Amino acid sequence: AALAGAANLGVEQYWNLGDMVGYYPRAAEVVARCRELPGQVIQGNHERLLRDVAAGTRPLAELDAKYGLGHRRALADLPAADLRWLLDLPVEAQLVVDGLAVTLVHGTPGHPDRRVYPDASLAEFAEIVAGHRTAWADREDSPPPRGWVFGGHTHYELRHDSEDVTVINVGSVGQPRNRGGHAAWGLLDTATGEYLQVHTPYDVSAVETEVRAMGGPNQAYLLGVLRR
């Protein structure tokens, strides 16, 4: 539903901020579709959790108890090439698009697992902006004057504007946590610098049916957040 909405709005590049696996089933289909999209993909913490399990440094049962059976299903269903693609994704990316300096992170610049919520302090947002500038300072090319930081991780959407950098959390396509019944994502017009927060309704009942069929622990949470 989200991809259809994006196509209707003329999206040309997709910036995927990670967490394509975990919680819910159908990891193989999700990853296959994400690999087809033009744009940039980075890792989320759930890809790193899969990495730890594959490396033998984290027990799969720990993920079952905390998140449900999504990771176990992903490891069982993903083709080897797609699993390797997930594990090899970058943690962070910097892009220059239409004169904009864009930083893509799952958490915050330099801190991929850090959570920043909508009620974060001005000091926290200042740290994010500083992290963006530090990331660009390490590059050989000088950054464009206007910067954007796109993150996820908390599944709560937010926007914070400073003088020259805008910080966005796009929410979550698969599991928005402020309210259910929709996929949350964002649209940036790189020509004008305008940003639109998008909410695409989808058939929650179809997902609920698959969660019940999957079984396992944490099912009540996985179902409840869909209609929050």
C-alpha cells in the first residue's frame, strides 16, 4: 500500500532506513521488494540482531521472547543471497541530492541504536545536528549548505528544524506506534526542499491473521500495536 501511494506521488528514489525484518512474517517478500527499489538502503537494529544470531553471539531464543518469531521466520525463509545483502548493508549513509546534504541513519548520526522521541530536548536535537555536521566534515567534498537527517528506530514520527539542518523521524511503514491502521513514511521534494509526512491506510486485519497463524510469544503486543 505504501509503495503504491509513493508511485502515485511520483517518488523517484526510496531511502530505506532499515528494520525490514523482525516482529512480523513475510521477511522474504519484504526484502525482495526492497531490493528492487531505486535509492539507498541502510541497516536497522533488527538487521544487526540477525547478524548477531548468524555470528553465534546472540541466542535466537532471546529474540523470540522479546520480539516474537519474526527473526526466526526471517532466518528460515530468506534466501542466502538476501540474508547476506541484509548483513552487509551500511549502518549510515550520506547523499548529495539536488544541492541537499542528506544523512540517513536508523538512530542518530554516529549512534545507530540511539532513540530520540518527539519530546526530546533541544540539547538532544543539537547533538543530532552536530553529528550530521561531523559526518559531513569527514568527507572530501564540502557539504551543501542545507542539511537533512532522516531516522527511524522509535517508530514515532517527528520533525525538528534548526537554522540549516532539519531532523526527521519518518515513523514506520510496518509498525507505527503513535497510532495504528496506517503505514507512516515521508516524502521529500528535493527540488523545493518541502517535506510531507504521509499516512497510508492498509488492511490491518490481513496482518493480524498472519500474526495469529505465526503464533509464538509477544503475540498480544504485535496485534495490539496494529490498532493502537
